[in-house]
Amino acid sequence: MIPKKDRLLLVKALFNTLYLAKSGKDISNITLSEVLPDRISLTTRRFLDWLCYFLVGASIENAPISRFVDNKTHHPRSIPSVGKIYDLFITEGATDQGYPKGGLQAIVDAILASFPKESVEIKTDEPVEKIECGESVSGVITSEDSYDCRAVVYSGFSSDLPRLIPDLPASYTRNLATIKRVNSMTVWLGLTKKIFTNQGAEMWVDADPYAWMVPTSNYDPALAPKGNQLVGFAFTPLPENYSSSAIKKKALGTIVDNVPEIEKHIDMIHYQELIPEKASWGINYGFGDVRTPIKNLYCVGTDTTKRSAGVNRAAYSVLNLLDVMKSDGYL
């Protein structure tokens, strides 16, 4: 996809970026567009813009280069080897993608199974209406009951906290108000024929909005009947105040235009309007944190930790939360 000339230019930009990181320069406020050579082609620029939207939730002009020198271990201060990033530019096709067998429900089931028997009570369909606190949280009021607590972990949208706690510090509230959520539309197609045979995703950088195709049942054949295929197409960014019906029509049209053969093999269509990231990791947007101004109130989720993306970012936020709560004496 990336022309050879552009690959050389990108490698030069890569080494310049790693030099900045190694020398102690704060790269969290430097955008990817700032370090790109002017001579980069439009095709490569669109590819990098695609990466930014799917990995950061922001455009190439707003995505920090710190995201692209991230690593795959729980050591956020370390910098990955040059080879790992270099592979992004020179490898033909993705080789390290995966999908949990049984879908995301398998992850939820594993978490539930890890709870000690008869020591955890889970309540659902009980929306939180208020978190009572002064200098510390004293209780939680829901639509059904109220609960005293020693500490609270909040996994909803950080930007919604001021609705639950009216007297948060003004500076903290202002930051939460500038958080930008990431919207996306995913089209799931059940096909009567296995059309996509590669064990990897396709990046549709010329689509509008950008699209990411994952042949899901290639990873877990149990998700589709034998001889059939389950495929997901994620589209982002979506326009502000978009029309749901218009985006659905446009997304399906994009799929059929790119893969004309697919139309006659569609057996099932399911649309998902999602917020895959609770906060865009853009330098011009606000972002939450595991810690809050309330000493025994913590947040967790994709709007609290600037690491990775999607489920991985959520997992890193949990690890961060556990570290913080342990240091505070709650674990």
C-alpha cells in the first residue's frame, strides 16, 4: 500500500521521533502531521490518517506521536524496539491480529468466573443517580437503593461525573467537558459464502468514512455456520449529528461498491452504533484519569489511560487502577 519512496521517508521520520523520545523530549503534544515529511504522497497520508482515527480517535493533525511509540507491555515508560515500529511500514499485511474465541462474551465470562464464590454480588438495571461525597465518597444512590462504601470505582463516562457529583472542582469539570467521544458504525454481515480468505483485516483508506474490515469467523469458525462467514465492517469518523439511516445506507453502499460479489451472498445484516472509545486521544481534547479530586473515587475505562486502543486500552486502565488503589491501601 505504501510506495517505497514514502517508506524511506517514514523510516527517517521514525528515527527522528525515537531520537526525540530517547532524549527526553515530551512527545505527547507533538502531532503526527508535524513530523511527517512534506513530500509524502496523498495515499500514504490517507493511510496514516486512517491509522489515527482507528487508533486514537482523532485526525492526523490532532494525534500525538506518543501513541505510535507505544508498546505492548505493562511498562508505559519504556520505548519499544525500532524493529516493531519499522514492521508497520515494510510488512505486507498484518501478522499479529487476533480475536477472542467465543467473541467478547468469552472475556466477560472469564472475568465473572474469576470472582470468588459467594463473595461478590452483582446488581444490574440499577442506574446510579448520585454519588454522595464531601472530601471523600460516603455512598452511592441508585434508582432502587442506596449503598455505603469505602471506595468507589466508576466505569461510566468520565464526562458524566459532574451530573452525579455537582460540586467537583471547576478545573476538573472543565477538562471533562472537553472530552470528545469516538463514534462509529459497525456493519455485521452474515454471508452464505466465504469471500474473505485472508487471516487479517483490510484497511479501506479511500472509503468515506474510513472503514476497517475484519473477517471475524476466520478467527473463530464457530461464529458462522459451516461454509458461511461472519464479517464486520467498522466505519469512523462519523459526522456530527449524523443521520443513523443515512450512515447505514452509505456504509452498506460502500461495502457493495468495494466488493460487488458480496451483495448476492448477504444472508444477515446487523448494524451497531458504538462508542468504541469513551475519549479521543487527541492533543486538543480533554482526557480523564484513574485518579479523581475525590480521594476514594476512581475511574476506569478507555477515557482514563492513554495506552493502546479499544479493549487493550480498557485492560491497561484496569491494571493502572489496581496499581493506584494498591498504593492507596485499598487492595
